[in-house]
Amino acid sequence: MRHPEMTAQRFALLLSLPVIVFMLAVMSYPMAYALWLSFQEVSFLGGIQSEFVGLDNYRQVLMSPEFWWSTWVTVRFTVVSVVLTITIGLGLALVMNRVKKGAGWLRTLVILPWSVSLYAAGVAWSYLARGQTGIATSLVNALHGVTSATEARDVSLIDSRWIVELLALGNAWNLAPLVAFFLLANLQTIPSRLYDLAALDQLNRWERFVHVTLPPLRYTLFVFTSIATVLSMKMLDFIYVMTAGGPGDASSTLTFTLYDMAFRQTNMGTSAAMSFYLLGMIVGATLLLYAVWGRKEGGDA
């Protein structure tokens, strides 16, 4: 008796099933406990006490200006982070694909930011961005020929006007190398004869990039756009170390606001409710990316 051939989708699901079951087992209790907390008003006076309040915590979140400000900061940070991560990653991949001499050293340098923890990256970027020790201060003083400490100018990049973009740049600096190496692997699978045919058709560099280089990269770009979106929306450690949500509340993303509300203000119920709004945003953003981009790419594949 001949057994039916297993489809690629079924084989992929079979391989992923143990991981899926393990992840569900690990996540089920924290998710259930957070859901329970979101319907409670928790007090720590005289011991831990809780009172069922229904949807009051969810209503309080929606009525909070802090929540809507943090949502805007999160969206802004995520969009800029994703654009910078994909752009820098693609640029690095194209450079590494062209460089032959010293390619090993170049790839080692490129991967270094990815090997740095977000905590260490936050410390380094905070040091480089602040007035007394920052790179902007050094550049300005060098351009003005300052030679003494009394004439030195302090230029801090920790400014509410562009702190979100600075954080996004630091996030992209850490994540872009990973994107670059996956795109590099993709680039090296493109047959060279396609470029030969493009040369016969007299396509310029931009046309070769759009019509020959870019199409095989689209699915990888979709995957890492989704990954960068999720990682940026739930980013905490880098923001906490570098700015602690400041100056003021200029960089208070939803994850930082959640941390502050839960562990500093000890408002566990409202923070749990806010976490489910954040979860909804992450799931919604991922589904939107899939509906607009991923479904088409999956169909093309």
C-alpha cells in the first residue's frame, strides 16, 4: 500500500509541533495569571489583597492620557526602528556581498553589534549621547578648534525632540547585523546569469537592483520586518538603561509605562490590562503585515 506524500506545510508543522506545545505550556500560566490580574484591584497594604472589578481596569487604561501618549511613542519608535533596521541591514548585506578581499574581517565587524546585549548597548549609547562624554560634544569642539576645558561646549543628544529617533537608531544598530547576514545568504543564491542577462538588456544599477536583486529578497524582508516590528514594540531594557523613559516622558513606550506602573506604582491590575492592549497591538501589527505583504509572498513562493 502506497502512503500519500507529506506536503511541505504538514512536514513544517510536524517539525514545529514540539516547540509549539512547549511554548504553550510555558506561556499558559503567566498569560492566565495576567488575565486574572487585569480584572482585579490589587492592594499591598496589610498583605496582598485583591478585589474583582470587572472591566474597570481596561476602561481606566483607555481614559488615561499616559496610555495614549505611550502608544504614540511606541508606534513612532517602532516605525523608525523597522525602517532603519531593514535599510541598514540591506545596505550591509549588499556591501558584504560585493567585498571579496578581507570579507571575513568585514563580516566579523558587522556581526559585533548583534553580539552586544541590549543592556550593554544602552550603557554605551547613553555614554556616547550625553553632553560631557558624548560624540556630538567631541565633534562640535573639534570643528571649533576647542583646546581647553573652559572653552568646551556640551552638546547632549538626549533631547525630547529627537530622543525617540536616537533610540530607534540604537535599536537598529543592534538588530541590523542579523538582518544583513540572512539577506547576504539570500543574495548568494541569486544566479549570476541573471545579472549577465540584465547587462545584455543594458539595465543600469538601479534597474538591476529592482528587477534582479530585490525580488528574491522580498520574503526575507517580510520576515524580518515582522520580527523587527515585534521586538521594537516590546523593547524595554535598551530604553530603560539609556533614557529611563525620559527626558520627562518623551521616550516612555508602552513597555516602559507598564514597567513603571507595575513595579514603581504597584498598580498591578491596570498594568496587566494595559499589557493586553499592547499584546493586541503586536498581534494586530503582525496580522496587518501578513495580510498586506506576507500572504502575497507566501503565494508567490
